[in-house]
Amino acid sequence: MNPDIETVRLLDLMPASGRMRTKIISKPEQSRVVMAPQPLPWWPDRPIYINFDLWRYLSEPQRDLLLLRSVCWVNTINLLKPTWNHLFALAGVIGGGVEYSQGDAIGMIVGGGLAMVALSRLWRRPNTTASEIDADLAALKIAGRRGYPEAVAAEHLLGAIEQVASIEGGRGLNLTELLRCQNLKTIAGLSNVAVPTDLRMS
């Protein structure tokens, strides 16, 4: 597989909004098939690293869906979007600062602790099951505009997740991946068992 030719094909596959910010970078030394690091707010671009030596073991539809899914994930992350966690973090910082100025060590620790918990939850938010499944659904929607019926696209993405695990040393799927696979099986019509809402939102 020629990485340059495949990169051009993948860029053409992307939605215009993703093409403007996403960079596909060949990284043959990585052990992962595709890796999209969680972008930080000040990053101008959203890099997606691909090991094309491993990438070629996926079928073209699997590559398409895996790429679209990665693009959707990195471009929907917005750590600066206001949430309750931002409010708690701000309250913790302000409260800790006030208690520090008054010499109250316990109050300072409580305020700092609240801020740290809130910031930790903000950092983990893009990796929740809900965020991961939302990225899958967004990828299926874009794939629909590229000629893939939803059920077919779901089956290809399901196959890609399972194939990637096999390529990467036969590792097992983690809980989030298992839930994603079950959700995709339901969409593809391969299962009647939907992912429970409480697990999906975890």
C-alpha cells in the first residue's frame, strides 16, 4: 500500500469540516493500527497517526469507517465547552484561593480537591462510553453520505474494531469496545439486544 495515495483517498473521504482540521500522519513505528490522541484546546490541528503497514490488513470499507470514526472523535472533543464540571472546577479554584488568603488550610485542601476532581472528570469525558458511541454514530451518518447504508456501515465498523484487535497482537476488546460492538450489532441487525442506557452513559 502506498501511504501517499491512501492518504489522498482518505482526505477525499472526510467531511469538509474534518478535512480542514485533521492531519493524517504516517507513523510506521507505532504498534497501533490507528491512533488519534485526545486533542488539547490550543492544538490547531487534530492529528491521526496511521501505521500503513498494518492498515493494509483491513478491507477498504473497514478502513473508511475506521477513519471516519477517528475523525468524528477528534473533532467533537471540546474541553472548553461549558459544563457543570467547569463550574465546579472554577468554584474549587476560587474557594481554595479565598481560603488560602485567610490561612485556612483545610478549606484550601477542600477547594483544591474539588477543582482536581472536576478537572479529572473533564479530561476523562471524551473517553466515556457515551462519547465513544456518539463518535461511532456520527461516523455512520457521514458514511451514509458516502454511499454506505447505515446497517452496512455499522457492520464494517464492527468488523474494523474486531480486526484491529486481532492485528494488534490478538489483544482482547475492553469493556467500552465490547459495548460499542454490541451497539453496532444492533444497528446492523445482527442482534436484538441493545446496550442498556446506564452502561451507555457510563
